Amino acid sequence: MAIERILVIGAGTMGHGIGHAAAVGGYTVTIQDVSPASLDKARAAVEKIVQKGVELGKTKPDEAQKIIGRLSFTPDREAAARQADLIIEAAPEQIAIKMEIFAGLDRMAPESAIFASNTSALSITEMAGALSRPARLVGMHFFNPVHKMKLVEVIRALESSPAAIEAVTEVARRMGKETVLVRESPGFVTSRVNAMIGNEAFCMLQEGVASAPDIDKALKLGLNHPMGPFELVDLVGLDTRLSVLEFLHKTLGEKYRPCPLLVQYVKAGRLGRKVGKGVFEYPEK
């Protein structure tokens, strides 16, 4: 089916990033969130990204206005869902929350609508159980920051239809992204590998093998990683990383057991850039 109108559920970092990318791709986009404050913050964040593109010469001023014009923000999920061809969920990484969202959307959206989840690790097949027609749900794993990162993992669940896979792959292409098709498995490709690297970095920090700055420096200069594991986890969120590791530990076994130091940091509220303190501190927050 032809996708023209996209609804993004959740106005957080990933939600507004996905909404911006969809608008850049020429789609009419609605970002929905129950929090008016989150919607205001998302609108400001998108406008900042677009303006930065203009300043860098990557976006023409007239195109910037068109991108902003394609976006709307609303707390009314039902009204937005009724008009959507594709609905992308970008809610917190908790399976119960995601399933509740999809169960509600199943009653609100047109029968022709396709659904996608931006989960970085959780089971698309399990989420699809909340739908009357599970074949309509596919995984679309975007990366933070969405406007800079080129990859989207397209996740084929047990019953995902070829038509749904084809539709979301084309959406990602129009957003300017590259895709890889992944058969559903815990953590897919990237989260499974990245969680292992990040967890091992915490174990080395706990053991005193090296300092956090030196571990980051070693992986950036020695292994050509664009970011060190601690820089990355501070950007992603330590609570998000812990949630992913707990899921992988549960489904894939002991090698994914979260490092006790990571658990301590989360309990201490050191969640990363979003709160001003993670492995490193960010005084501007």
C-alpha cells in the first residue's frame, strides 16, 4: 500500500527524531504524546534540527519551511490514528506498555494501517499478539540521533507480511536511511552486539582495568569506534541499556548478565545526558 500519513507515538528523543525524518521524506506526520510539555519540547527540538540544517547549508530555507509544515503535534491519539497509513510506536522499552498501546491502536486505526515498533530489543512477535491481524506489525529500529544515523533495522516477526516489510522498507528509504532485514531474535543485530560491548566496558571499569575516559579512548582510536562505550551509553540512557541487558539475560543467558556497576549507576539515578549525569557529568543540564 502507499504510505502518505505517518503517526509517531511518543514525543521523546526517538519519537521526535523519527517524526522529523519522516517529514524530511515528504510524509505528512503527526507526533502524539499524552504530555503537552513533551509535545512542546519535541516541536522545539525538531525546529532546532531543521534550523541547524539550514545553517550548515544542508537544507534550503524554503524546504525547511515545508518540513515544519508537514509536522503536527497532538495529545489526541484516537483522532490521529484514524487518519494514519503507518503508525510507528516509540514508547519506553517495556513490553506491557507497548502491547497496551498496540491493543488500543488496533481499535482506532484503519484496517489497512501498518504498525511498526522502534524497540531496540523486545519481541515484535509478542507485541503483534495485541493486534487482531498480527501480520501488520513490523519492527523499525532507528538509531539516536535519528537525523544523523543512517541505519534502520527492519525486523520480520513470526507473522509479519511481505507487504508490510516492503512498505516500511520504502518508508525508511524515503527518509534517507539504509536498511537491513533481520529475522526476529532478542536484541536483533546491533543491540545484541552493542549491549555486550557496553556491559564488558562496565565490568572493566568496575575491576579497575582502566578509567572510563581511557576505555572510551581505546575503543575510538584502537578499534575505530565513532564513540566510546560510555559516551554512547550516556547518550542512549543507562536505564535503557540496563533494560535491554535484563531482557537479553532472560532470553539468551548468563553472558548478558548486567554488570553490578551499571545496576548501581541506575539505582543512583545516573541515567546519562538526559539527567546531566551518567558515567560522565554534563553540567549544562
